[in-house]
Amino acid sequence: MESRHQTTAYIKPLSSNSLSTEASTHHLTQKKQPYVSRQPDSHGHIHYSDDENAMWQALLERQAKQIPNRASLAYLEGLEKLKLSRTHIPQLQDIDEVLQATTGWQTAAVPALISFGKFFKLLADKRFPVATFIRRFDDMDYIEEPDIFHEIVGHCPLLTHPAFATFNETYGKLGLNATKQERLYLARLYWFTIEFGLMGATKETRKIYGGGILSSPSETIYALSDEPDCRAFDLIDVLRTPYRIDQIQPIYYAINDLDTLFDIVNSDIMGAVKKAMSLGLFEPTYAIKTA
């Protein structure tokens, strides 16, 4: 079974550089208790502990310092619509009320990782998967599984925008009918848009809309710096660009504005996938793992 984190984002480490070899080895070798999604009570309410709510508050406060003047206006407007509590992890039904009223979407509580098939089906049905656990304090700066902070703060604000919502729905429908190999190419489209997408034709106008960036304080700053390679969005190029999930991204692609997602939806995405498959992948711009 293919795991969901191949399609959605990992939270990035706090440092503006990728994890050091020592830190990477630590994360790979240290055995930790697995994360388990929280189950609702008979009234659909999830009870979070004081420590879990404190983690939410700490993450939200840290990121609130980074997003002004960096996040896209649509994201900030969506964040305002959600009216997230600063002290408590929100209940999904409260998020659903806003999404239903704006774009007809809702959330779907899921385990930490789900199959590609289930991921695509949920998106096709206008249901955004959210794992109902939050990272522990010792994982505050780096966690492999997408937690509730990543999903709610990173993605749900823009699910109030029609272009973002339509793109996710269309992506889900395409993925359901794609082959295993085609899904690998589609994953790159999702990665460089919904997870790590930028917008703006020039560096001066550039803003962030990708949830993988917006849920990472370090990458929020790094993505708009002079360090990464930011390229104009080209569908074929995006589909051919390899990436690593365990480091700050060396490459981003920038669309003109959020409505460009409508243009992508209306293009021949699967035709582009087939062309990209025939051309093959670009050479990676990051270090290749040897172990």
C-alpha cells in the first residue's frame, strides 16, 4: 500500500538548511512511539490534553510571526474566515461549517498515513483528509507525518478559495483513474503547487500559498529568500522535477496568481503526464541518499 506522505507534505526542520547528517541519522534511528489519531466521543467531539493544546498554541504563535507579508492574500483571508482558536486545537466540525459555506468542502478524519487510492477518493468527494493528532514537543521542529496543524493551518484556509478547492477536487478525480506510474508524476504536481507552491510573476510580488511552506516557520522565510531556485510554473517541467521529502526544497515553481490553478485544471493534465513520462525526469538538484 502506498503511503499518503508520498503525496502530502512533511513538516520541515526549523533550521533554514536541511537536517544535518547527525540529526537525520537521529531521526532515522531513534525509535519513538508512533502517532495515533484521536477518536471522537459519541457526540463527535475530540478531547485533547493540555499538552496537546499547548503544542497547538506554540506552533500557531510561532508561525503567526512569519506569515504577515509572506502568505498570499487569499490564504490570510481564509485564515480569518476559519477564526482558529489560539489556545485549543479546533474541532473538525467547526472547520467544516466554514468550508461548507464557502466552497462546499469538508474535512475527513484519517490516520496519520493513508493509501494513495483513499487520498484521491477523498479529494474527489470534496473531503480533505486531516489526521487528528498533533506532534509532540520533541518533534516540534520536524515530523514526518502530516499532523492536524499542518492540515488545518497549512491547507484549510485556502480551501475557502474556489480555485484552490476546484484544483484539489480535479486532482482527486484524475488520480483515481491514473495508473501507478502516472500517480507518481501527479504527485509532483501536487507537491509543487498545493504543498510547496509560490505565486507572483516577480520576486517583489511573490507570495506563498503552499501548505507545506506555510506550516513551516523556517521554510516560510527561506522560500522567499534569494537562496532557492524559483522558476515560472511550467506543467511539463513540474511533472519532471524530482524532489525529496526530508529537506528544505531547493526548487519552487511560481504561478501568476491563485486563479492560475483554474487554468491548470482546464488544461490537458494527463496528456502532460504522458509527455513527461516519455521525456523522463530532470537530474536531481539535491544530494542522493546512499543508505
